[in-house]
Amino acid sequence: MTPETLAPDLLAEVMEATWPPAGRRSLGPFTLRDGAGGGKRVSAASVDGAFSDADLDAVEAAMAEPLMLIREADTTLDSALDRRGWRVIDPVVAYAARVEMLTADLPPLAAFPHWPPLEIARALWADGGIGPARLAVMDRVQGPKTALLARTDDRPAGVAFVACHGREAMLHALEVRPEQRRKGAAQALLHAAANWAAAEGASRLSLVVTRQNAAARALYARLGMSVVGQYHYRMK
């Protein structure tokens, strides 16, 4: 089986489209984002070309809480921020697979799509620390999107969000109740996401996960998903 690949620029584009900031603006070669409380992914600045020390000074001055997204190609920026004392936080790994590899027949109500999110889905997200500001990120998505609710032992067990950008689908905000973990809810959510994405005409499903989440990474690898990228943040 040939490992799946996803160009870094396309991965960044899909992430931005399926988990968008409230606003963005350019400052020299940097893009600054307003996350409106929606977390690091929609709040971090990023670089799009060569930069100077003066550019970095301007970025630091412009951000109330300086936070930078460092992609694999951003080695020069990574070194420059390290010299300035910015610390590394939350290394992240991106996974992807062809949608047809992940589709599956699921028992009725094992995991199903719906929009807008049911109150139980909102409650599950809230229990996992995904509150109104992150739900607002989902609301901002302009393309096809859905919430997914998983059930285990006839009880709500997990929730996730998936959206499409062209023929690319991306999964976000996957949460499983602690007492329902290791019972198949996360896998059911992945299959349900792929089933929904296939119906929307998507050909690939991707997601990102923190490097330290060994259990989730083992699941994605077991389902045949390939590592297609990685990044981390630096915070002042």
C-alpha cells in the first residue's frame, strides 16, 4: 500500500477552510489571525516568505499573546524565535487517507451525522473543553460540514466535526467520554466521517493530533492513515 501524501500548502489551505479564524490580516510576510477565543489553531500567526528582524519585532508588538505556527519548512523562523526565547508547545502530527479506505457499514445509530449539533453533542464537546468559542469556529465554515455523534452501549459516547474544502475533508474536535474509551467510539466516528465525506464527493480525509496522543495515533495508523505532515507552535 502506497502511503498517502498531502502537499504542505494544501494541508494548510484545508485546515484554514475547515477550521477558520474570525479574521486575518497581513503584516509584512506574516499572516496574523484573530481566533476570537477559538484556540491556538485559529489564533497563531504564520510566515509566507522571507522576513527580517524588524518584521519579527513588528509581529511581537502586534500580538497581545505572541503565538506562531511553525511548519516543517519554517526552519529559519523556528531558529530565529528560539534565539528570542519563544518556547515550543504542542507538536502536532497530520494524518490522511483516501476516503474509500475508511468507509464502512456501521450499525444503526453507532455514529451518525447531523447539523446543527444536537444538545448532547454540544454537551460532550463542553465536557472535553470545546466550548462556545470553538463551536463558533464550526459555524464559520462556509463549505459542507456536519457534526457526528457516536453511541456505545446505547449511550452517547463521542462527538466530532468534519467539513469539506473541495474534494478534501478534514476531521476536527474528536472527543470521546473517558468512561466510553476503548470501546470503538473513536473508530466509529472515523468511519462515519468517511461515509459522510464520500457522500459529499470528497476523495481524502485528513486530521491533526498532538504528537503525545499515542492512543489516537495508534488508531489512525491501524486504520491505514499515513503521516502527511507535522508542525508545532512557539509562544513568547
